[in-house]
Amino acid sequence: MKKYLLATALVGLGSAPSIAADLAARPYTKAPALAAVYDWTGFYIGVNAGVGLGRDRFQHDWIGAGSPYSFYVSPQGGFGGGQVGYNWQTGSVLGPIVFGVEADIQGAGLSDDRTNFAILGVNTAYRQKLDWFGTARGRIGIANGPVLSYVTAGYAFGNVKTDVTQSAPGLTSTFSTDRTQGGWVVGSGVEAALGGNWTGKIEYLYLNLGNKTDASTLFAAAPINTEIRENIFRVGLNYRIGGKASAPVATANWAGFYLGGNFGSGTGRDRSSMSIPGAAVLETFNLAPDGINGGVQAGYNWQAASWVVGLEADIQGSTQKDNKTCVTFCTPGLVLAAYDATLPWFGTVRGRLGYSVGSTLFYATGGLAYGSIKTKIATNSFVGPVTQSFSNTNTGWTAGAGIETPFTLLGLLGPNWTTKTEYLYVDLGSTSDSFIFGVVPATTTRSVTEHVFRTGINYHFNSPVVAKY
């Protein structure tokens, strides 16, 4: 996810005002008042809500076999909270640069109780929850009038609860922690004026809350190692205290065809299992493919006043991979099942419903999703090492939201260009594959869900209005 932030920074540069004279633009749909320069300087306070996904790697030798299982616990859920901050706007050769500081605090319900390993009558269940978190960050961005593209980084903290219960006939043992952990955060976003002193934003944050090693109180005395990593996707609403008002800007003309490209990143939470009935093995766990996505999109918009309805299709190549998960004893040279899960490509066909505030389009989107799901399982047993591969193409659904604004790239591009930042949730359904573990029949399942955050640029054949600031 972190590599994606570079793309957002470049888009911020491209959103700076044009240094050269504007190319001829399509006339306004109505006569606007003369727009005052939009100034981001000042205090603001606001609220936010969104969804979070943990990619928390555990390493634990819960059966004392001499080598730890490696797996991801993936707390997922909603959250909401508030933020307060201050911006300073200053001019530069690139256009208005905005420096800021922001602090936020959220109540959260990110939890996961999926991971469970059962072998030969011994059952070990893992549960984890992030029930609140907050950040204190700096922000730097480039403003294109009432649109601010920014990157952000700073300090992060949150309360993490972990519980492990191990049981066997007549025996039960437990382990738990409940602590506040600190670390760092990095992210990016786009904020745009809604009218008056109100602004709205869409934002991605990557939280690293550190690594911990705890002494086990379970049957085996092996330590439990955890890495706490959270992906935060959220929207926010801010009120600028004492902000300078600006004259309204004419609604952009979004109607017509457009083509473009996009770049971003994705993180999966693939609910998976492996069953070996003949060996009394049933293991449920998460596969968590993470990586970079990139591709192209095409669409068409219809517009009535400020309302925009559209259709869009896209296709993406992806580097998302999880090759860290190992279950079933995980003893090198003896018995193990090591997974290599990938999402080589995916695409969507979606409707879009948006509302244009001046030259900024806020939209929701949803529709069909499809993609390739590949899984390799490297097993080792008394018959020696064997790697088995499975490939499926699935269909499912997707939903999300985004912001689209003019994009001039320091005056090198004309008024036909826009940039967008969007979040998509993609559900590609489930797969089930049979294989042989040693000489025993086994089954593996994988339910594929992805969180995608990306930036794109579009060329509109019927150009939107590009307002001057």
C-alpha cells in the first residue's frame, strides 16, 4: 500500500494551477460570478467514518513442533470519530502549497475470530480486536483552488486486544493481551470544497503499530510474535473556522465519453481453510494478498444539472501476493503446507452516481467484478515435497466511492483532463479445490475479498469546465 502514496503525490503536482495560458475550454453552462482565490489557511474541525482492515502477521509454534506457523489475523470493521487541524497556505512556482497539522481519534470495531487450527484433537483459536485508534500527523499538499491533494505522515496509536484459547479433551489453556501500542502512520488523500466553509475528503492511512513478542501460557511454551499493521479507508467532513468565502463556481460539464489509466494498491482478506479428514485436520485462516494494481478504464456520463450518472469499465494487472502463510505443523523437511496466493488480474463494470460541486465530482459506484484467483500449496510429508497449483476465474460484485477533479499537470495538459481518487471493495466469491496431501485426500477453500485504493487520470472527449483560481 505504501508505494501507492507516490502516485498520489504526483497527482498533487498535476493538480497545481496552470503556469501557461489555459487552452480554450468549453463554455460554462451558466454565467458564474468572478471566483475569488480559495484560501485553505485556518483552523478546521470535523468528523470521519470508514472501514479498516488489519494485516497482522502471527508466528506461533502452538504445537511445539520446532517451527512456528505463519499466518495473518485480519481484523476488519467500521469506525468513526473526529479530527481537528490547522492549514497554512503559501505560494510557490508549483502553485499554492498547503502545510498542515491534524490530530484525530476514532472508536473502532475491527475484529477477527476466524483463525482456528485443529489437529488430532488439539484446537487453537485466535481472536484480535482494535477497539480505538488515533493519529497526530503533518500534511503537505498542492491546492488547485478548492481542491487539495495531499500526503500525510506522523504518529499513530491504538488499543489492541489479542486472545488465544487452546483446548484438548479435559484441558483448556488461554493467553491474552490488552494494551495500547504506538507506531507511525503514512497516507494520502484529496479534500474538496462543498460550499460555504464545508469541505469533504477521501483518505487512505497505513498504520504500523509495531511488533511484539509475548511469552505463551498455552500447552507449548513457544513465544507468540505479532506484527500489527492496519489499512484505513475513510471519508471525512470538515468545517473551516473563519475560512475565507469564495464565489460559487459553475458546474462542470461531465457528459460524454472518457478514457484513462489508474494506479493504486490492494489488500485482501481471503477467508480460507484446509481440511484433511483422514488425518483429523481442519484449519481455518486468512490469506492476505497485498500489492500494487494498475490498469485502464473507459466510461460514459450523462448529466442533468449537477447530477451525473455514468457507466465505467476497467481492467487491472495486479502484484497482490501472500507467500508468508504456512499451516499444518510447518516443520521444514517433515510436514508443512505453505501457501502462495495471488490475484494476477481483475476488472469491474460499474454504474456511477455523482454530484458536481463546481468542478469537483463526488460519486458512489458499484456493479460487477471479475478476476483471476491463483493458489499454490507446497506440501511436504513422508512422500516428499509436492507443489500443487489451482487457477480459477470468478465473478462477484464491487462497491465504492471517489472524487474526480480537473488535472492540468503544470499547464502541460488541457481542460479535457481530470484526475480521480477512489476506494473500491471487491468480492470475487469463493473457490474450492481438492488435492492429495501425502496419500490423503485434502480440500482447500478461499473466499476472495479485496480493498482497493487508487488514483487515475481521464481524458474527456467532451471536456469538463476548468475554472480559474
